[in-house]
Amino acid sequence: MAGFSFPSGHTMIGGVFHGLLIYIIWTTVENRTWRWVLSGFLTLVVLLVGLSRIYLKVHYATDVAAGYII
């Protein structure tokens, strides 16, 4: 491995993709309970993607934080 990349692309793309899914859920799902459950689950997935990058030691925490911010 040549080095760590900044920012984490996996975190950035995961946040954008799952964020889009959350937006679609909020605009199409009429049942409040399902809207909150699905959005909470997808938010958890976004957080776990970032944590997995740190756990697997392929990114520093600052790389993941920058991916979330971008």
C-alpha cells in the first residue's frame, strides 16, 4: 500500500448515495414510522461505512471526517 488517501472516497460516496436514498424516502414514504425507521437505518449505514474505513486501517479518522464534510 502506497499510502492513505485524503479524503475518504468510500465515506464521501456512501454519504451521498445513502443521503439521496434518505431524501427519496422522506419525499415518497407516507408512513411516519417507516420513514423514521428506514432513515435511521441508512444513517447508521453511513456511519458504519466511515467507521469500517478506520477499523480496517485504510484511512485515518481525519480522512473519514473530511469525507463526511465534503
